[in-house]
Amino acid sequence: MGEIGMEKQWIVGVDLGGTTTKLAFIHENGDIIHKWEIDTDNTDAGKNILKNISESIVTQLGRLNVGKEILKGIGMGAPGAVNLEEGIIYEAVNLGWENNYPISRTLTQLTGLPVVIDNDANCAAQGEMWKGAGQGAKDIVCVTLGTGVGGGIITNGKIVQGIKGAAGEIGHITVIPENGAPCNCGKTGCLETIASATGISRLATEAIHAYENDSLLKDIYSENGKLSAKDVFDCVEEGDILANEIVNRVVFYLGIALANVGNVFNPEKIIIGGGVSRAGKTLLDPLIRYFQKFAFSTVAQSTRIDLATLGNDAGVIGAAWLIQGNVGKK
């Protein structure tokens, strides 16, 4: 490990998810040195989550034979509305924590390090701006299509927070105003119920039961007892008619929502990330068509939709940017 010197400090980037937490040691220039994952233990009102993160950081430093003094701080993306100044998360539906949980203070007590937190989708957006698809752009919207649908909006290089940290909740734009599926947020018909991996899986399962012709999706369901978003996109590539109809429905609603976001912000780029974005052109090509159909003409011509380039690393890199941008700046 001779190349590990003390001339530069490291930042811990943490991407806290409902089931898995991604962590990384990251150089001050945004390059990942070492990354790993741990399970998120949301039992017992989430009391083990931060303790496990703290212990995991110590364990990995030990594996790399590096002292804790190399660490500059911990940046964390958390799933929910966050107060960046106070370091609290207002509510975390999937983590078991009580409302207004003091993440920063608690993790600082456990680690002795400065901690800065933000919403996980905001972190992904910052990651893409710093090191990914948004490089060079100061006005970007990042949409993460994963278990849920998150959004981060950057204007003039700064994340839009809103009065209570809830700006950029693109996943909770209502796209089905009546008789929509229930969303974890308590509303119905949110974009998240359609365009998330979970939403696509639900749409596909409903569709195969109502579809009378043969479909590869039916065969997969018979074999596995369930359908994933990946199954749907794979079947589109195989020319499956039903899978194509499902994806068309998804990108129709996603296209409407993104066109409206585009009309409000006219960003240079809208960047699509999260697990669903791995479908690549199968998702992007029809999405761009709908976006251009529904966006105001100037927006349709000037705002580009691109796939994220950092994959699962966007969150930890953007979380590290929280420290790089906030700690030790005079």
C-alpha cells in the first residue's frame, strides 16, 4: 500500500439505501480509492444503521492499513427530505427512524468526523455534475429510476433545496390523477408508481394477467413467479409486443413529467440514472421522443436527455462532494 500517502485527505461517501448502504473512500478530486457495501439494518427503529456504518469505516481502514486521521469527513445521501444545515432527515419511510432524526450529530458522535447529509437523489445529481454525465454543465436535472424515483435539480451549480429540503421530488409528480396506484408517500398515481423498477414490475405483472396472446413475459413469470423491470426491457429487445407496450406506457408518463420539469427549469441536461437506466437506448430512445413531443419547443430543442455515466457510484461521489464543498472552506 505504498501509494497511500498523507499528502491528500480522503472523504467517506455514503449512499444510504433502504436495503443496502454503499460506502467509498474518495480522493478530494472525486476519484474512488476503495468502495464496499453493507446491509442496511432497519430493525429496532433503525438504531443500528449509523453504528454499522461507523464500525464498517473502521474495519475498511484497518483492511487498507490506514489511520483514521486521513479522513476529512463523511458525506451521506439519505432517502428522504433532509435539512442540510441541521443535519436531520425529516422522515425516512424505509429506515425505521423517528421523524427529524439527527443523522449528522449522531454519526459525528460515533466517528469524531464532520458529517454533511443531503437527499440521496441530490447526491447522485452532484456526483454526475462533478465527475459524470453532467461535467461542465451548471444546470442539470438528475432523475434516478431505482426502487423509487428520485430527483435532484442543480441550477447555476447549486442544488435546489426548497423550504424544507423537498425540492426535486420528481418521483412524486402526479401522473395518474384518478385511480392511480398507491405510492409509499401516501398519495396515489405518482410517477414513482409507474417509472420505478417496482412500478414497472407491477405494471408488467398486471399486464400479463390481462393479456390473452403469447408473451415471453408470461413464460418468465411462469418460471420465476415474478417479473423484474430488467425482464421487461430484455423482452423488448427480443421483440416481445406486450413488453414493448409496457415500456411505451412507462416512457409516456416519464416523458410528460420530464417535459414539465424541463419547461420549468430548461436545464442543459436531464440525466437519467438508477438501476432502470441500465436499459440504455431501449429506455432512452422512446423517452426522448415523448419528451420532445410534450416539452415547450425551445426546451425540446435545447435540453438534452442523457444516461448517467457513474452508475451506482454517483451517490457516493456526490456525497463526498458535500464534504469537499462544505468542510474546511474558508
